[in-house]
Amino acid sequence: MGQNYVLINKSKKELIGFTHLPAGKARELAGNPVTAAITTWYLLQNSGDNILFVEEERIEEGFADVTNDVIEMLIQNGILQDNGIEVFDEDEPNIYMRRLENNWMK
């Protein structure tokens, strides 16, 4: 089945979560053009910080989720395109996937 990960920045107490994105496991994060772009952008913007991947259930409290901020920066810079969301169950609208696309893969 595999382990889901989040990216944390211990220096700034921030995290990137992949819950509503099409990847979360090690191979998926590396192979998916959207999550690879998110991770690379964040690492480049925060060079020198103490940043690492941790297992999803090992997240400490007090970390601010900056995932949407990073995605918005990537959209503004023409790297990602937002194609809305896909809700999997109308009775549970919190179960959805963001339909993001990496413009460099077109």
C-alpha cells in the first residue's frame, strides 16, 4: 500500500500536504509533474531551511499549511493550471481531488 508523506519546513514551521492532490507516496511524489513542481518550487524558495519529508501521521502540531499558497504562486508564474476540483461523493464534498495540470507537460 505504501506510506503517504508531507513536506515540512522545520525552520519556518510550515508544511506542504498532498491530501487533495494526485500523489502522496514516495514514487508518486517524484513521478507526478504537479507534486514535483510544488516540491521543487518550495525547496527553491526556501533554500537553506531545514526541510524534509515525514510520514503523514508523524506531523507535529503547530505547522502552518502553506500548500495552497505555493500552488497559487505556481499558477501565477504559469507553471500550474487550475482546472477546478473533482468531488468523488456528493454526500461528502470534502472528499475531492484538485485537478491541477503542469503547463510544462503540454
